[in-house]
Amino acid sequence: MSAVQEIGEAIEHLNVRDQLRLLHDLPAHLKIQPDDVGWLKATEPTFEFWNNPEDAWHEEELAERERKIESGEAKFVEWEKAKADIRRRTS
């Protein structure tokens, strides 16, 4: 389970009062300005076109890759090494 998932589960177990307090304090913990959050909320509808069934496979693929990383079936490599591997395989 990723740290973000663990945090999400912990938040779900908070009572409503603590959830509201966290919501209020979260921008400071994330070191972002409240106005930044406002701008993000204002722009969300602009990206609604991405929520469509044809592109759902992207999320499934990312979830599968995250699962493989977490289970140890796959690992991250440095970008320079990845480029060299790609060049070697395609030349």
C-alpha cells in the first residue's frame, strides 16, 4: 500500500471535526497557499473531458505498474540508463 493510500485510509477513520480541521490545515502542511487550492478547484472542470471510458485504460495501466513496483516485480531505473537500453534494443 502506498503512503498516499495509507493517509487516505487514516483520514477516513477521522471523525468529522478532525477531518474539517485537517482540511483547514492541509495547505500549510503541503506548503501551498490557500489561493493555489482555489485556482486548482476553479480549473478542475476544464479537464473534465479526460474522464471518459475510452481513456480508462491509462489509469488501469498506471495502477498495474504501481502494483508491480510495490511488489518488487518491477523497479525504477535512471533515465539515462533507460534511454541507453532503448537505443540498444532499437538499433
